[in-house]
Amino acid sequence: MSRKRKLLEKLKALPPEMSYEEVERVLGWFGFSCVRSGGSHHQFRHPSGRMLTVPKRGGQVVTRTYLKQVISALEDVTGKDLGELLEEV
């Protein structure tokens, strides 16, 4: 099983929190890049113009509320739900 598939499955399971590095890696795979970081909040932009702000709680983790927003952003830019993305990996 690839690292990409494992992280997408972890994201789909909606854990209470996920490491910021893992979230950043997943967003990068789908074309998002960090365009601004101020304190604990990091802004990501997709070439399509979709923006996403991801705060890190305690400087290390992203909570479930924001993981749901990450999933929504991925589904918006790809036009597929997370289950379909997992099938492609």
C-alpha cells in the first residue's frame, strides 16, 4: 500500500486530529501550495483559485473540523469524492 493511499484512508476515517505535516503533504499532492503562514494559520491556494486556511493546534496537529474542510477542498478541485480518489491511487 502506498504512502499516498494510507494518508488518504486516514483522512477519510476523520480521526480527531492529524499531524500538520501529513495534511500539508496531502494538499501538495493535489496541487495546493502554502502561500502564507502567519503564526499558527497557514493559507493554501490551488491553481484553480480555491483557498483554504489550515490552523495548527499546539503547532503540531490539525483538528477534525479542519480535516472536514480539507476533504471538501479536495473534492471541489478534483470533482470527485474522497472514495473515488482512493480508488484511483
